[in-house]
Amino acid sequence: MKVRNVHERHINAPVSRVGELLDGLASDHDRLWPTDRWPAMRFDRGLAEDALGGHGPIRYSVASYQAGRAVRFRFTKPVGFDGHHGFDVEESGPDGARLRHVVEMDVKGRAALRWHLVIRSLHDALIEDSLDRAQRWNGERPEPREWSLWVRFLRWLLRNRRRSP
């Protein structure tokens, strides 16, 4: 089954400035990834092509990286995720940039069920939190949003599952 999942946000700043957020991904000074609410994105050798890492149980490698413009990650886990995800920064009107995150993959077997029941909702909440951080970093006020009841339940379930013996 094919999956295409897109999230994007207009940031009232030049592409070069928004590109700084992209370049800081997975670093000690990451201002884009919402590590205050979600597992951190980490790589074995920073944000560089062929670096291995991921966040939480989702694993991937850096397939391509164009500083300040785009980064593409190739999934390595979970099994059944065949594709990539990544961020792009592009011009959006005068002195504005569009920050976009796209997942494109084929999901196979049980991975399709996992995507639909668990991962997609968590992914959507994580990426929206990330885009909110980008807007706040630029002094903007993102539209207030709360996680859905389903996302809160899944996070509670996963947190308590890790605590049980």
C-alpha cells in the first residue's frame, strides 16, 4: 500500500534563515525537532549522508542532504516500511519560506496495519509539533492545537508498556 503524508508550514523568514533549522537537526542545538515532547532524532555521525540513526523505534539513514535546503531519510525499520521521509525548505512569497515534511513509502504486511493504527497519528502530532517550533523560533504564534485523544492514549500506552516488568 502506498503512503504519501505531507505537512507544511509557511514561515515569515527568508529561506536561508529557515534553512538554519534544517541544518541543526539531530544536533545538540536542534531547534526544529520537538525533543521536549518526543524522542530525539540522533545519528551516529551527525547530519551527513549515510549516517545511521532515527528517533524512538523508527530507524533510518540519511539518503541525501543539501545544507539549508533539504534532507531525505531512507527507512531501515520498522520492517515493511519501504521508502523515505524528509524536510524541504523552499521560497514562499517575498521574504517567506515553506518548511515541508513528506513521507513517501510502500507499507507491506503488518506494517500497513501498524501505520494506520499507531504510527500515522503519532507521526502527524510529532511533525505538527516540529512545525510549531519552527514558527515559535521565528517569533510567530502558531495556531493553538492539542494532541487528539487517540495520540494521548497511544503515548500513555507506550509509556506504561515501557515501565512494566
